[in-house]
Amino acid sequence: MSFKTKDFYNFLNQLAPLTIAEPQDNNGLQVGSFEDEVSGVLLVVDLTSKAIDYALENRLNLIISHHPFIFKPLTQIIKEDPKGHLIYRLIQEKINLISWHTPLDKIEEGVSEAILRALNLKGERFISLQEKNQKVFGLGRVVYLKKSIKLQDLAKKLGKVLKSWVMVVGDLETPIKAFGVCGGSGAFLKDELKNLGINTLITSDVKYHVAKDSLEEGFNFIVIDHGIAEGLVLDWLKTSLVKFITSYNLNLKIEIFREPSPYQILLTEENKCKRKFCD
Ligand SMILES: [Fe+2]
């Protein structure tokens, strides 16, 4: 027996059903064939040329990306364009691409909870709660701590587990008793959290004006790298896929390819300020 692309598609659909995807999202098989035999699987946050290189070197012919590679409808596929170039490579090298996005954001074990797992914490409720077929899901998680922690200590702890830069919006000395987490761009969850009496959110991609307004309101953000934060869910996904494969008594290589943050934060002696730190 061997696995085909469609077997992984069906498994992902059980794990994080497409029925809960955001309406504008684009999940599923993006390039390739449902009928191809899978020689190995590579898990990534984003499809890049380096991810394709890695898949080729390691003979992994199915890439599962968290972010949809094709999001807006394509009007053309040109070999010389950055996106077209990658599509050409996938087809020429016979590599299939599946993307699994908002269903993985929304399930309980998903993207936001993966960040909490890295902190040795567990979410207690969803933010942006939705319900379908008697199942609840949402776009973020809320944690209540037994003991409060200073905003800066929580941020430093995150920086350590993510091994990445962290930015903080808010008074670093604020004691935090409860906070929200949303792996993606979660600033839109601010009002819902405020209604719950929670004034802190760990998320990524917070815009300048949102940060300024939040400072004024006394709402705190711990801003982390989008890709690195969302990459934490790949460990859980890998464990789930390994279980699935071994339940058929089969062995197949499943690997994770991580890339560094696209942002490089340079601190000089002159501008080393307390508002950005990496340790
Ligand atoms: Fe994302």
C-alpha cells in the first residue's frame, strides 16, 4: 500500500475541516494531482524556493504549506515572475502542493494553542468563537494565569521559546493575569478581549496606528514574527501525520522546513532602547 496526495488531503480535512475555513480563504490542493503517490511530506509555513530546494534534496514530493500559496485568483502563470517561477518548478519537479490555512488557525489544537503549548500553558476559551455542527472553534485563545506576570517578562519568555525578536506595545511593568493569543494578524480581536476584561494580546503584524491607539487605551500587544509563531503548529501537525501513517504500518518521511524571520532588527549602541529586545 502507498499513500496518494488525496489521502493527505482527506486526513487534513478530518483534522481541521474545510467547512470551518474563512469564506475568502483558499485551502486544499493548489498545484499537482490527487492521484500522485507520495514519497515524503514537507511541512512549511510559506512556499518558497528554499522550501522547494529542501523538498528536492530530501525526495519529499508533497509540500503542505500553512499559508495559501495561491490566494487571489491568478490571471497568468509566467516563468519569469516570482510566483509563476515557483509554480513552474513544482510542476517540472513533480512536487504537489497542499495549503491548509484558516481551518488550522481555528481548531482548538491549532495555531494559537501551539504558541501556548510552547509557553507550557493551555488556552481556556476561544476568541471570535464560532460554532458549526455542534463543534466550537475560533481565531484565537484566551489564557488565565494562576499567578500574574509582568508584561516584559511574558514578552521575554516568548522571545526565548520562539528564538526570535519580540516587540511590546504597552507599559512593560503591567501585571498580566489573563491574555489572548492569535498567531496571525489578530489586532481585530482587541475590542472582544476588552469586553472580556482582558487588556493584552500576543499576535503578529500590528500596524503603527493600531499600536498608537492601543497605548492610549491601555491595551497591550506583544508582537511576534508571523511566520515563526505560526510555524509552531507544524510540530503538532507532524505528530498527527506520523500517527496517521503509522496506523497503516507504513513509514514515510515527514519533515519540517523552517525559515528565519524576514525582518532583521539592528540595534546600535545609540538606539538600543528598551522598547525592542530580542533576549
Ligand atoms: Fe498566518
